[in-house]
Amino acid sequence: MKYTFPDNFWWGSASSALQTEGTREGETTWDYWFAREPNRFHNGVGPQQTSTFYQHWKTDIQLLKQLNHNSFRTSISWARLIPDGIGEVNPKAVEFYNQVIDELIKQGITPFITLFHFDMPMAMQEIGGWENRDVVEAYARYAQVCFDLFGDRVLHWFTFNEPIVPVEGGYLYDFHYPNVVDFRRAATVAYHTVLAHAKAVQAYRAGHYAGEIGIVLNLTPSYPRSQNPADVKAAHVADLMFNRSFLDPVLRGEYPADLVALLKTHNQLPACKPEDSLLIAEGKIDLLGINYYQPRRVKCRDSAVNPQAPFMPEWFFENYEMPGRKMNPYRGWEIYEPGIYDILVNLRDNYGNPRCFISENGMGVENEQRFIENGQINDQYRIDFISGHLTWLHKGISEGCNCLGYHMWTFIDNWSWCNAYKNRYGFIQLDLETQQRTLKKSGEWFAATSLNNSFDI
């Protein structure tokens, strides 16, 4: 069976500034947290030990060319460009990002640039981070600076990458700094992030730049254990909180009424201003990036909630472990290829079929060195993972879904937050000691798929 994709399909990969660049002038929350709690990071490896893109950007872009990328997403580090978040622009950072953008274009690789990929400048966190509306204003200024500096060449902008993750990690489940567990504060962070996104979109529209602006959301389809009304309701609430809390504002310009009603009932709504709704309505996007890794399977609660317990999403549902599910045991995530199709169909049927692309999809595996054959990692499992998802992506496109491309996470093995280098995701193997780069079998497969705009099964 041959699967051929539309002409001008975007083939590429995604990365981020913090995970690849290395040492920077401005301190981020990750630098601060690692300095104080290195034990929270796998093997005590922090955000300075990266794939050194800051030094090796030119040769790394040559590797992207070798992989036959026609597009590549990375981010600008707010803390590198404006070290204190609000003051002077760092000329070294401007030079670096100009060089990267120019070299990508020179090599025929379209740059996709994200403005915020989890890397809050510590100076901004010290005044409250996304809980503080002053940080929303600082971010809007930072976005404007980026548009003015690079908007003549960058035609695809993304305000945020996975904005729900800092909400979950930093304010609900304690896997990002500032390690708060408080739903009301989490809701405020999420709300202010939407306002910041809308301000950036507003600035981009006002500047009449040549390109387009969007956002990257990690969408986790919420599947109920059964069609029993209690399970269906549980899945609906999970979808509201973890998908539609960002999806509806950026595509419809408003929040789901049932989400607002639910939070209001439990006194969890963030403080709003009358003018906020008009701003949010202006934040509708041109292009949606979809990060898909795993589904969310839920069931109704089997036990009553302690009324004295803190309010949490799990008041309304519990996670469900479906028997027989296919798993990536290293990451602990279910592999469910049809989920990518279900996301696209939902967007087509319920959101007006927006222009979108798969901005991340990937498989992290531990200790890949055991798969070395003749000096190369034989990661056939990654090829199977990609081709399985692409098969369902192709089905969605053939049924009218407006998906324009597929970006894999990631181009080279990189540092991955608290997991550091526990799991490797790249098309390129990285030797941390020598910084040597070696193409994996999956990289060869992807290069051929991109070159042919098709693959066979």
C-alpha cells in the first residue's frame, strides 16, 4: 500500500530553544529550579547540558537538509533575547537568531518559530509569572520585538507551545516550577496565557506582517471507558479542561459555556475584566499546530470526593487503563494511532476545518545504544510508530481534513525537562560526551519519505 501526501506538504521536525541551545545570558525558571533541586532531574542533568545548537547551528541545519526537511520548528528563548524579560534586547541573541533563520531559508527549509516553549524568564516568574497581568504585557512587548526583528523572513509564528503543560506541571501536578498545587491559581495562569496569546495575535494583525500566526496545542482525545452516561460525562469534563480550555478560545474566540458554568459553580473562575472577552475574540488564529502523543482514557469516579479536599480536575473523572492497550513502556504512554485521525475529524466537524498541521508526534526510548547495528541505531520501532500515525493522518486528509504537514519530535536527541536524556526521541543520535551526531535508521526512512512525499507499507 502506497500513501502519497498532497503537494507542498510540510515534512520536518520540531525542537525548542531551551532544550537545544545551551548556556544563555538570561536565567529561566528551569535554570533556577535545577540549581536548587537537581535531584528532581533524571541523573541530575540540567538544562545547560544540551545538543549545543547555539554553537553547532550551521552544521545542524546541514543535517536537517540531509533529512530532506522542507520546514523546521524551533523557538526563540525569551530569556536569551530579553534577559530580564522586559528591558534591553540582547544583540548577541539577535545575531544568533538572524543567522539561524537566514541559514534555514538558504537551505530551502521554512522556519516555523514559537515564541514561548515553557522557558519563562526567572525575572518574570519572580513577579508572579502568568499569575501577574504585568507579565502578560511584558510577553506582548517581547512578541512585538520578535515580529519587528524577524517578521520579514519568518512567515509562520506560534504564540505558545502546549500552554496547558505549564498549567498542569507548575500549578496542578508538581512537575514544573513553581511547583504549586492550587486549581484556582492554575485557572488564572491558563486564563492569562490566553490573554497573552490574544495580545500577540492582535499585535501581529496590527503590524500587517506578511505571514500567519497560530498556536501549538497538545491535544489528547478523551475517550470514555463505556457509553454509560456517567463515563461519557467524565470524558466530556476532561475534554473541557485539558483540550477545549485552549482550543475554543483560539479557534472560536470564546470559552465553552459549560466549562465556565462548571468553574463558576465551584468558585474557581479567575478574575476577569470586562474588556477581556473582546481581546480573546481577537485571538483567533490562522494556523493550528497539533502535538499528539497519547490519548486520555477516563471513567466516572468509583468513589466519592472528600468535600474537604482541594478542588482538582479528578473530582469529575478517573484515569482508565484500557486492557490490551499498546504501550511505550519507557515513557509510560499508550500508543494509539487512530487518535490523530479523531483529532482531525473533530476539528473538521466541530471547528470549521481550520488550517492545521501535526507539529509534534514522537516516541522516546531508553538506552537506544542496545539497538546499534554496524554503527547505527536500528530504531525500526520508531519507523513503525511514524508510519502508523501517518497512515491515519493520510486517512483524515483523504476525508477532507485540512492538515498541511507533519513534524516529528525531534530532529536530534535533546534534553527533555525533568527526564533529561532518559528517553531519546531524535532522528539523529547524540553522544553527550563528544557531541558527535549519527543518523539513525529512522532518519534515513524519514528523509526518503519526505523526498518522495510518500511511503509504502
